[in-house]
Amino acid sequence: MARLVGLVKPLTGYMILAILMGLVGHLCAAFITIFGGFAVLNLLGLSDVLSLQMIFIAVAIFAFVRGFLRYAEQACNHFIAFKLLALLRDKIFSALRRLTPAKLEGKDKGNLISIITSDIELLEVFYAHTISPICIAALFTVVMVVFIGSYHWILGLVALLAYAVVGIVIPLVTSKMSGSNGLRFRGKSGALASFVLDSLRGLPEILQYGQGENRVERMNQMTDDLAEDEARMKRVTGYNMAVTNTAILVFNIAMLVLSAHLCGFAGTVIPTIALMSSFGPVVALAALGATLQNTFAAGNRVLDILEETPVVEEITGKAPITFSGARAKNINFSYPNGEQILSDFSVEIPQNQVIGIVGKSGSGKSTLLKLFMRFWQVQDGSIEISDKNVDEINTSNLRDMQSFVTQETHLFQDSIRSNLKIAKLDATDEEIMEACKKASVHDFIMQLPNGYDTPVGELGDTLSGGERQRLGLARAFLHDAPFMLLDEPTSNLDSLNEAVILKSLHKERTGKTVVLVSHRKSTMGIVDVSYSVEHGRMS
């Protein structure tokens, strides 16, 4: 809770305003009933503290102020909540950018989507209906204990005990009863989201192999488990409400009996009415014992991402450099699972040369390119660009010098033009078409109904693997970086298209340094120097 409250700091003024409006509003609501008690006493001739006219005027004012402040308090709280949710989303996406790609490799994407959407949305309950109600209840309790205690100090203690039991003891006991229900529910909810996303992406395979019924059965089982957890949480909420109402009834009776014993009739009516009409703020806290478990579970999942440290920090503040060659010197690298990928590995990448690296799958070829990109940190040795360790080069400077084409080109659900302009936002149409011609994909695009404005679909699923790969190469050509890192750039192409791409690479190599990774020896026809990698070592 402290970590979530800390995020409110930019909106502290609004929170204080919401608390003050809520406090005055609840006092107005309570004193409408209390003044009704004074009116009854006045009619019976037992009190002349206020005239009936003054009482009715005061009640009318209290009612109007209560309505206005209730609306204003809720508006203020929800402004705070939705503003904070927007700030949280911004922080989450900034955190994901810092963690990318090392910490997100192998992460459950459906679970991440669940955190970004439903978990953050659930925090609205905390920011709109938790922080200010707690503060309001605390201040309201002080005022009401003083007021009731003015009739007799024992009655003040009874009121304090009543507020403490309903607003503190019951929520804490309920929270303890809830245990890890909330966290388990959020985890299963994320797992279900992942399963649904995975099923949607794999529909062709599911249909081909007749696994539809099995997937539906598993989905139903996961949904039933989720419903069972939710039912368990609802039962706890039900117990909480029952115990709260029972406690309120017991304390109201206790106030009636004690005030009748300690004070006269007037001293019985007002304290009893005051207590009966003043449980609103603490009842709001009583309900939090069950609902906050789910909210805090969501908050923990959000905060875990915000507080996770990236494998590689972004570097700024260094003097910019230009590309003049690269090298890997005696590097050792293992992934977090402990698997040794590269061992005492060294390679020279002279400027303006095409260097080929060939080897079997799993030999460390792709990992080497990720190290040049500084996606991961080497354990020993160094990765150098222009005789400078990549740890000493501004991240933005490093990205400007490099073009990286992976085996699987990711396309966003947008037009071909927009997908290409990721490589250069201010690219002209002429530059885009020239890059596509170099990647041997321009003619294909022009045959489409909308040309470069044709949507590619989700994950580029309207295009073939080869077409997606050629668009990835077009991005690299459009980026026009001096250091090109190509990871199996023709793996999804047939021999004819591979030859066209390799010919284009050879033709456009002027001013470029290229590292070409492949398991095909045929791809190595255009390289100046070829190296073979086996078991993480150069051979």
C-alpha cells in the first residue's frame, strides 16, 4: 500500500481536497440525523439548544452541502484515479522499454497484456475508493468521538471501540481470511489470457490436428478454476458484510443501554442517534478487507514490472562516435539459465567488409549479433565498436550505427508504409520505394490493391514468411546504417529470391560493414571472410 500511495505524490493537492470535501460531506450527513434528534427533543420540551426553525434551516443546508460535496469528492477521487492510471501506463511502457529485449525474452505475453490492461484498471479501486476513505474515516472518527464523548467519556470510548472494530479489526481479519486468494486469482486470470491468445494465434494448427475440443476443454477448466477462486473471494466478502452489520447492531445496542444508564433521556437519544448515523465512513473501510486483496495482487504485479531491473541499462551522456569496424574479444556468455553459449569467442569485423558466420542451430550465431546490439551483457571479454566498448557508447548512437534483421520479422497491424517507416520516420516515398527495390519486394507491393497502403494484418499474417522477411530487409536498407547485422536474412526465401537478395546486398555494400549469419553455406557466396562457429567457439 505504501508503494502505491507513493505514486500519488504528483496529485497530493487534489487528494487533500478530496479528503476535506469527503470529511465535511460525511459530517453533514451524520448531523442531518442528529439535528433530527434535537428537533424531537425540542418538540418534547426536553431541549431548547436550537429552535425548530434553526434546526430545519441547518438540516436543509447540510443536505445541500452533502449532495454537492459528495459529487465533488467523487469527481476529485476519480480524476486522481484515472490520471494516475494514465501515469501508471506510461511508467509501465517505459519500464518495458528498459527491460526489452533481454528481460522480456520468454515472458508470457498474454500475462503481460493482462497486467497492462486489467491489473492497472483494477487499481482505480485503490486510488478512487481507498486512500481518501481511510483518511476521511480517521478524521471523522476523531470528530464523532469528541462529540459523543461530550455527553460522557465512557460513551466516547464505546464509539471509538465501535469505529475501530468495524473500520480496522474486521478488515484486517477479513484480509487474513482472504490469504493469497487475490494473488492467485490475478495469476490465473493472466494465465487464461495467455491461453486464449495462444489459441487464437494457433487456430490453423488446432483445426488441422483436430485439437479444438481439447483446447476448449482446457479453457473451460481454467475458467471454472477462476470462477471457483472468485466464488471463494465473494464468500469472504459475504462473511465480512454479515460480521460488520452484526457488530454495528451490537454497538448500537450497547450505546443505547449505557447512555440510558449514564445520562438522562436527552443524553440517550443524541449519542445513540449519533452513533447509528455515523458508521458510513468506517463501513466503507470494512468492505476493503476483501476487495483490496484482489487490488493489491494487481498492484504487486504492476509494481514488480516497475521495479524490475533491466539486464542492460540505457547509456546516455557519452560523446557520439562514428562507425569504423567492430570486434568481439575473448567473450564468454551464458543466459540466465546457466547455459554456456559462447566461450572465449573472438572475431574481427573490419570496416566495409562482408563477414559471414556459419554454424548449426544453437551454436551461438544469433547470440553474437545480440551482443553487438547490446541486448545482453557479456560476462567476460568485450564487444567493441570503433575501438570502443559498447558499454561506453550512447544507446541511441549505437542504434543509429546498426541495422538488425532477425529470422522472424515482426510486422505491426498497420499499412506496409507505416511498418517500413519504423526504420526512418521521416522517410520520403522515394526512399521507401528504393529500399523495397533493394529488398526485391517493390514489385510485389505494387501488385497489391492499395500498394504501400495495404494493411498487413495482425503480426503480418496476410503476408507469407518470405514477404515479411523481405520487408524486414527493406527496413534495414531504409535505416541506412553503416553496420548491418543480418540473422538468417534469407531463411524463408526460395533459391531464386535468395539469389536476388544476395545480389542486392553485394551491390549495395559500398560504405557498409555486414555480418551475415546463416546455417546455409550457399548464403556465404558474397562474403569476404567466412567463419564457422561450433559449440560457442570459432573454428
